[in-house]
Amino acid sequence: MVKSPKIYIRDSGMLHHILDIQNMDGLESHPILGHSWEGYVIEQIIANLDTQTDSFFYRTHEGAEIDLVL
């Protein structure tokens, strides 16, 4: 197990602003597209959880990942 945090920018609008992505065409052609969508989906799931539920990210030394573990 690798014990280092994965950081998500929870506000996809802020992420797009920081990267100067100004429209959908710019987003669709940007390499961050998949990570942006992943972060948005994870944020929506976490926002709907009760406060008793913890969320985690899991990655092995070999690089296998689970993006959200509840």
C-alpha cells in the first residue's frame, strides 16, 4: 500500500479557471478532462454521504487504483 494522499480540487469550475479552460471545446481537448470528470463525480458522491461515512483512495505500489472507497 502507498500511504500518500490523492488531492482533488473539489470545485471543478475553479480547476477549469486555474487551467484557463474557458469553454466546453477547451475542456474536451484538454488532458485534464478525465480527471476533472472523476473529481466532479467523487465530489457529488461525497456530498450526499452522511457525516459518519469516511472516504478513501487506495493505490498499490504497482499502480492499481480504487478512486473511492467508502
